[in-house]
Amino acid sequence: MDFPGANLDIGEKIMNDNEWIDPYEGFVYQEDRITIATVDQNKALIACGVDPALYDGKADPSFFISEAIRAGVRSGITSNGNVNMLQSLVQHRPVILDEPLRVQGQITAVQAVARGRTIDTDVWFEGADGARAITAKRRTLKPSADKAGTVNAGGGAGARPAPIVEDPLALNNVGDHTLTPGSVLAYSSEGNSIHFEPEAARKAGFRTPIIGGGMGVHYLMAALWAH
């Protein structure tokens, strides 16, 4: 399933600019281990207004978007300033909450565009049997400061992907969610401060902290899972 523009901001370890690795095609992430903890999933879903019981002990696949970004950060690829353009998730089998997973990944393509570079990544999560449980592929724009405002016939970030839904008005409404500053604050606690610090949000031109893309994907996933 594809989520165009799912924009996540992930907290990063403190590093000097010259310590980050410049992304290049073929770069392999360091292997790592993670789990989706029951307590963390429950807290995040409750903040979103989604009943954790919906997943019946399984991990909400939405979390693997941020885990894939974190895997890159831990390997030395900064996410700061990047714009997420396209995210896809493939669930090969359900993941059990608190299940240990091995994380691997790589950069599959780097392409120059009018606004900078696009970076394609492929990150996957394996169970104890060594088989993939989740695959998370992503394309981001890494803007160049000296190319700000640059566009061309194909757009500043290259050719626009084909829309996933051709006619949004033909869709049926399966749910509505009302967001409040309190719920956004309850969900977000790291990464881009415009999602959880009122003063930072105001300085960026927003009235209150704003929803992040990762929070939005939880609503899409809950609707899919329920059906």
C-alpha cells in the first residue's frame, strides 16, 4: 500500500554536519534489532483516538515507516531537512507486538533533480526465521539550499508519481477523526518540534503544533485493518 507524501520527522542523535554520510546509491545500513513494544503502540494509538484492541496483539504497520527512517539515522544518514515524497509498505505477515526483529536496508538510487536530489531507500524487517515480515520503501527529496525556488517542466523534485486514487470524490467515507492540540501533543514527543512545541509551531507560522504524516497514516491503516 502506498502513502504519497507521508512526512515523518524523527529525532536524531547529536552529530556535527561533517559526521553525517552523504547518501549514495549502494550504501548499506548497519544491521540492527528493534521491537514494536505493546506499551508504545497503545500510547500512540490512544493519542490518535484509535482503539489498540483493533490490532489484537499485532503491530500497526504504520510504525515501520518511522522505524525505517530511524534505521537510516542510526547508520549515519540524516533525515533533517528531507521531504518525504512517497512511502510504500508491504506486510508479508503480521508482526506480533514485542517480537524481536532484525532491521536491514540500503539506498537503492540517488537522482539529481531541479531542487536537489531524490533518495530511494529499501528497508526490511525480518523475524527469527530470517524471512521478511515488513518491507518499507521510500523516496525523499534532499533539497539543496542553492537551488531553492528552482523548478522545471517536470517539477522541482522530478516527475510526479501517478495518483494512487484517480477520483477521490468516488470514495466512500469510512471514518472521521477530530484532532485537537492536546491529541497532537500526546502523540508527538521527538523529532521536528513543530509537532509538539507550541512556540516552535508559532515561529514556523502555525497556530498550534501540527499533525505529522506518521500520525495521519495511523488513521489510514486503522480503516484498512478494520475492513
